[in-house]
Amino acid sequence: MIRNKLLLLDFDGTLCLGDDPVLAYADQVDAMLGQRSLPGPGGRTVREVVTTAFAQNVLLAEEIEYDDAGTPVTAETEEPPKEEKAHPVAWPLQDGYQLVQLLASQSGLTQEEAGQAFRQARRHLVGAGLDATDLHTPPEAPDLLDELRESGIIAVLATNAPAEGFDTWLQALGLQNSFDAVINSAQKPFGMPQALERARHIGQPPIPEKNILSIGDIWANDLAHVKALGGYTILIDRFQTALGAPHLRVSTFADSVEAIRRWAG
């Protein structure tokens, strides 16, 4: 069987759904702010702000601070030029993690401290047991991935999440046998070109760029580079941000299944 197509998938917000991981990140940021006696955004905790935003299905929380030009204070709107800035404070926002990071930065934490809070949140969730969270995968995903791989599609997961404890996340979601490879700490968006090359070379010969389908919930992180190379892109836009220019924009993974099957042939 010739395997000449690549399905590249994001994790958080794409295959890993549920708000508890984002709220756990917010809790760790709040703990750091408390240790340094720093007030939270608008005098509230980050968790409170994010919980309110999620209840309204928005990301533009009222507590975000803007400069005179209308850009959030501390946000970066240009592509990061250096590897150590692979996780800039993003704007416009496209997911809850970015909202937490922005609020953390505006409240006085550095990017490095926000990264530490993210990693600590992941450790805490695993330690407490992922079965106690609202973590879930789209119900269509496991069988669809099995079907695609059986037909010769190479499926690769590329995530910014660290490798530490990641197998536990996959097992909790029932995705432990769903991929040909998992790329952790991908450092998207900066690291997306390198992650994509690793994924392409899983096939022999390497998968042609035009035969790649990338699915994710953040345009700059997951899709922009693939589209620039001639691949196909699907953006899962939960918060209806209208950002980016994907080939297909959907609200949920389920809405993309028909298009995925058409692409697979």
C-alpha cells in the first residue's frame, strides 16, 4: 500500500476538548499571582474571568487591557523571530489558553512563568486523575482515524503540549493507538515548519506538500504554514473568530468529517 497522504492534527481544542485543562492553567496562574501579591485582572481571579468568558462563548473578556492603538497591552501581533519566543502572547485570541496567557502577562507574569504555570497545570491534572475532568475527544475521531489509517493515510499529532505524562492524556481519550507519530513540544507557530517536515518524512518517500491536510483550532499555529505550501486546511473555530483563511471553517470536529473523507479519497 502506497501511503502518500498526511493528516496533521492539533491536540488541545481539536482532539482534546473540555474546559477543565484551561481552567487548571488559570488556577496555576492565580497561584503564582498570589505568591507575588499581584492583583488579578480587574481585581478578579484569572479563573473567574475565563469562566465568565466561556459561559458567554467569547474570548474578549472585559478585563483585557488595551493601549491607545486598541491592541492589548503585552500582546504581540507579529511572528516571533526567535525560537525562545515561540510562545508569544498572542493576538488576536483564538483559544482559552491564549486568553489565560494574555491575562497572566497583563497581571505581571513573564512568558516563562506562564509556561511554568501551564506545565504545572498539566501535571496537576494527571496527578488528580483525568477521569475527574470534563476531558473528552470528539466521538467521531477514534473510528475515523482508524478508518483513515487503514486506507493508507498517515496520521500525525503535533502539539505544543510537553511529552511528560502525555501518554496518560491519549489513553484517557482513547487515542493511544490512533497515530503514526506524536510530536510533542512542537513550539507552534515558530516550530511548525520543523514539525511538518518530521511528519512528512514518516512516509517513504516523503509526503508531497500538496497531499497534506492540517486540522486545528488556531490559524497561525496549525494551518497558515500548511496552506502556504499548498496543503489543505480545516479550522475548528469554536469561538467564531473569523480569523485566518482556511479552506474550510467549521464550529466542531464533527462538521469536518465529510470534508476529511473527501480529501482522503
